Amino acid sequence: MSASRELLPAVILRFGMAIVVLGAFIFAPAGTLRFWPGWLYLTCLIGPMVAMTVYLLRKDPELLRRRMKMQEKRATQGRLIKAFGLLYYAAFLLPGFDHRFGWSDVPAAVIVAADVVMLLGYVLFAWVLMTNSYAARTIEVERGQKVISSGPYALVRHPMYTAVIVMMTATPLALASYWAVIPFLFLPVFLAIRVRDEEALLREELAGYAAYCDKVRWRMLPGIW
């Protein structure tokens, strides 16, 4: 059995569960399925995710296998991921309640523009995956792993987190909620803490990473940090 076929059942199960959970977090608080920003957001998110998953199944199944791993080896990272996950999913509850009780009045043009920004963030995310076959979810250094300094890694040291920040920043407005901006603002803080711990490991265990840090100054946001 090829690596792609071996991965396919797990990928379908994981993907299906993610869609159901995210959909429930968006629509259940709204109390209705007639919430068009939610459908547009899911379409803009799921479409590129499916396309990228198919690409990885065909071109880089090992990267997909790496990204299926969820268990962090470092205790600090494990705690961070749990806290991040709780805040992340809690933040998705607010837009539904916002829609139900009419707290925000976000113009349709702003909602659509936010979805476009979210899509651009995913384009950057996909660029990272196509550039770095070791872009796993968990933080560890594998045998044979090398420093990547081309593509988006020539601009910032952690372009995947940059992409996540872009998508998270756009998500509240894409879901028609001003109030949801508040919890989403805290999510980059978790990424910043994760980056500091991650870089401590990479400097210690990945040959050439310290020199790469000297070459590429910015961690996630060019000109800022």
C-alpha cells in the first residue's frame, strides 16, 4: 500500500471531524443555519484545505504524516497548545451569539474583504508547506532535517505563524462579529510564546539555525517582531 493510500482514511476522518466541530461552533450559537457569513467562511477555509491536502497526498505524503502528529514532546509546548486550543475554539463561539443577538452590524463588503484576506493567509500557509517538508505541527528536530532559508523563510523565520496570524486577524470580521476580535487578539500572544520556546530548541539541536537567525532578523512580522 502506498503512503498516500495508507494515510487517506485517517486524513478523511480527521478532516471530517474538524469540519463538523468547527461548523457546530459557528452555527450552534447562532441558533440557525441561515448565517451566510458562516457558510462563506467555511467554503473559503475548506476549499483550499482540501486542495492542499490532495496536493500533499500526491507530492509529499511524509509531510502530511508529520502534520497528523498532535502530541508535543516538550511539556511547555503541550500546555501552550491546550491553552491555545481552548481560546481558539471559544473565540469561534462569539460570532454565532453575535448573529443571534444582533450585537454587530458588519457591512457585507467588509465580510467579503475579510474572507479574501483569510484566503491570502492560506496562500502563504500553502507556500510554507510547499517549501518546507519538515513543517510539522509539533516541535522536534528530525534526522536529516536542514535549515530552510528560501521562499517565505527568507522573509521571516516562522512564516507559518505569520500565515496563521493573518487568518486569525481576518476571521472575526469574516464571521460578521466585532466582539470576536477581542479573543482573537490574544491568540498571537500564544504564538509568540511558542516561538521563543521553539527557537531555543532549534538553536540547540538544528545545525545552522543560529546562523540563520543572524541572517533573517524577523520572527513572524517583518518590521515588527
